[in-house]
Amino acid sequence: MVAAVRVHKTGGPEVLTYEQIEIGAPGPGQVKLKQHAAGVNYIDTYFRMGMYPAPACLPFVSGNEGAGEVIAVGPGVTDLKVGDRVGYVVAMGAYAEERLLNADRAVKLPDNISYEQAAAMMLKGMTAEYLLRRTYKVKPGDTILVHAAAGGVGLILCQWGKALGATVIGTVGSEDKGKLALANGADHVIYYRKEDFAARVKEITKGELCHVVYDGIGKTTFPASLDCLRPLGMFASFGSASGQIEAFNINILQTKGSLFATRPTLNTYAAKRADLLDIAKHLFEVVGSGKVKIPINQTYKLKDAVKAHQDLEGRNTTGSTILVP
């Protein structure tokens, strides 16, 4: 029996239940991991609340991101062996001392990437990779707007966007978060609680506006985000921290400058193993080079997952948050 955090019914943070469960032997194409750390992300709260339907029936083990050591391999697994260090992003199962995982979703970790770093960045870092390099390919001289710039994905987007040669504008909710964003590559910060961010973007860019908006906030930043874009600009909505964007009249994309709008997910961009490995390779390279650092600003014990979710949803966290057994 091993410790895990399960959801028996959807709801608030209090539905996360710390308990003992049985983990069997790996089946065909699977590996068994001894987990060293799990990442805590907003998507975990969406599954917990029932905003996203869980891929398994209740109860399910929460968590989408983690890192650990392979302790057993199932039949047919040839590219992983016992003792390998791996990271992963999959739906469900990360909040546990041990877990089973489909081997084709596991990525071997380089020696210079720790388990804690991997758990803090596999989902957030690979999300930043596809947003910056695939959804809209950022070029030197571009201007990008990053909402929640002091959050887990936000800090990575700021650093990596800066490394790619972009001018980075970030929105934040407090002075402390503004300082953090500026220290991590943002050229300008906007305090969305007391400033009209669309008007400030226009002022900062002298009316030129942005090539792309990266938005993990959702309801409260739409449709004003569209007013931050120049003609033919890209609105990339990758999260719903304030609630989901409601259906809208697509003609507003025309009237605001023939804009593009997309709701991408890592699952789609990394569906093929070759793409998963390519995205991870770019992430490991940029982190290994020191151009992007992964700030782990909160660490909780696995048994304290309720507190971790409360702090995340209360906007009391910055950077990455992890759980350790």
C-alpha cells in the first residue's frame, strides 16, 4: 500500500483525500515509478471541480505532472529500464508515492535536471514551449503580452520570450508579483487590479500593440485581450483561472483586425511521441543553458495537497508549486 491523494466526489479543495491505495504490477507497455515529486497546476483544480471530466471514473488520483525513478517495467517496454529517471505529463495519477505510467509518455531526464525541477516544469515548461515555438513562433523584435506573468507558466514565458528576442509585457496582481516578473524577463508590468491593461499596452507600445497574447486567465481578461493585438495578431487562450470564456461572436475577430484565436492544449501538440520528445528536448536545453530558470516557490508534503490547492486558487502562489512524498 502507498499513500496517494484521491478525489471521491468533485468539489473544492476539501475533497482531496489523503489515503492508502494499492498499486499493482505494470502491465504491457507500462512502467512503475517511485515518485520523487509531483507538480501542482491549475488544470488539477479543473479536474477536481469537475470543470474538466476526469478520464477515469471516481475515485481518481489527482495530478497531471511528476517525476520519479523507474522501479519495474512491463512486457514490451524496451526503451526504459529500472533505475531510469523520468518526467511526464499525463492525465491523473501524479499525487502518489508510486504510480503506473504508459512508457510512451515518459521522458528520460538529463543528469542536470533534478526530479523537483522536472515535476515543476514538465507541464508548465512544455506548455511554454509549444506556445512560444509552435502556436505562435516568437521572433526577435516581436512584442508579446503574458497574463499572470508571475505564475508558473507566466515566469517561464517571460524568461523564454526574452531569450527569443521579444519585448515582454506582463500583467500581475501585486507589487511583489510585478518585481518577480521583472526579475524574470518582463520588460514592462501592468497591475491589472488598478490599471486598464489594454490601454496600458497601447501606451507602452506607442499604439503598435502586440503580436501575440498568451492568456491563462480566461473570463476576466476577455475580450479586452483582443484590444492588445495588432492586425493579424494571435490570441492564445491556454487556461481558465478566472473561469471559461463564454461563446462569442466570431465577427469580432474581423472587426478588431483579422485576428487569430486559438485554444491549444499540450495533449494535442504532444500527442505523437516524436513531438513529445522534441518539446521536452527544447525545454531541457533552454533550462540547462540557464536562459530559463524554474523557480520552485512552494513545496508541500503530499498529505498537504488541500492546502496547496487552497493557496493556488487564492492567488497566494508564484512560480511553480510541487508536492513531495
